[in-house]
Amino acid sequence: KHYPSLNDDIVKFRREALLAKSLISDDYSGDTKEWLVVGLTQRTYRRAWLNLPTVMKQCNTKLNGRRVIFIEVNVEDTSSPYEQLILHRSLDVMIGVHGAQLTQAVVLPPHAHVLEILPWVPSYIRGNWVTRRDAPTPLGVIYHNTDLNHAGYSLDRTSTDLCVGVGEVGSEEEKKCFLNQRKNFIWDNRDFNVEPEVIIQYIEKLVLFMRDDEMGKLCTEVKDRLDERFVLYNVWCADEEEESTL
């Protein structure tokens, strides 16, 4: 009741995103619900997604034909709380690195999906709490027991461009190189890369798989859909008798 035009504004936002990529015609009059809108979050300072343009291009090329569109989400480019609300409420899926920008996922539509990218943190620097897989990270607890589907993906050495070619992976030489530029290497400052195939796998094997069945998937069908670097924290699925969460 506080935002009487919100639903219309959401449809307008989604429609403009689709028109911008020529995925619908000017005379389209639907509500866009047949499309899956995926927001890839960017940060202007610290933990920037370095290869985001490449990921966007490859993901859109691969999945536009299945009525999936990928858009960039950067809250620092918005001018008001209402604009942020429209932006996030327009998404069906939100993907980004562990950080404050993912707190906005709490306003996603019911049963939306959140993929939290977990930074690579070797044992000799602080921050192992952001890599947690046996339970939600300190950020991820806000999604626990909600109606959101929350998963994580663990990055590795290949996610950083720092010290490439210095010694063997995991060597003392490499470690010394990283620690000599500690300010840029610590997880909360370090920019990162994610392979496009990671995002495509997540959308194809989990999100679209769950979306294709209006009755809901069984938990036994969902839990092993993704490779071992993914973790499912809070996923809506059905057991043999009733709806539940993993």
C-alpha cells in the first residue's frame, strides 16, 4: 500500500530490459513473467567482478533462447531507495560475491534464487568465515528459513589475476608474492573473476530445472544437480509428503 504503482513499475523495468536487447517487440503487452531475469551484481569499489562483461555476453548468448536475460545490478548507480526496490523486485535470480550488496536480496520476489559467490581465502590470511559451506556465511544467515533459494559457489586460485605465473600454485614463492601485496590480496579488497560456465551451470541445472515444474521438485532431485564447488544452503523443494527446505 505504500507503493501503489510498484507492480506496474516492475513490469515496466523488465520490459525495458528486454526491449534493450531486442528480445521482445515494441507492441509486446505481456507482464514478462515468462522471462527469467538474472541480476549479476557489480561493485564499483573493492571486490569488483573483473570479467563481468564477458560473463554477461556469453550467458545471454547461451540462454536468451530459453527466455533468460542477464542484466548488471549495481546499487551505486541508483538514485533512490525506491529505484533500488524496483531493481531488485524485478529480478528472479541474483548472483554476486559475498558482501553487503547481497543484503538487497531480502526484497526479491518469493522463491527467487540467490547465488552467493564465496571468495577464495587460503589458510594464511584471515577470512575463512566467508568460505563456510557447512552452514550459511555471516551474510547468508539472513536467507535461512526464508522463502528464498540460497546457494553458494566456492572460488579458487584461478579467480584472481594477482601473482599469475609466480611459482607453482600453492608454493611458498606464490604465497610470498601474495603477502607482499596483502592490501590488494585480502579477500574483502580483492577483485575476482568467475568463469561463465559456472553461471550457466547454475541457471540451467538448478534454476530452470526447478522453474520447469510448477508442482515443485523433490529434494532428492535437487540436492545433486550441481558440481561439488556449489553448496545448497536453503532450497525450496518437496519431500515425499510435504514442501520443505534443504
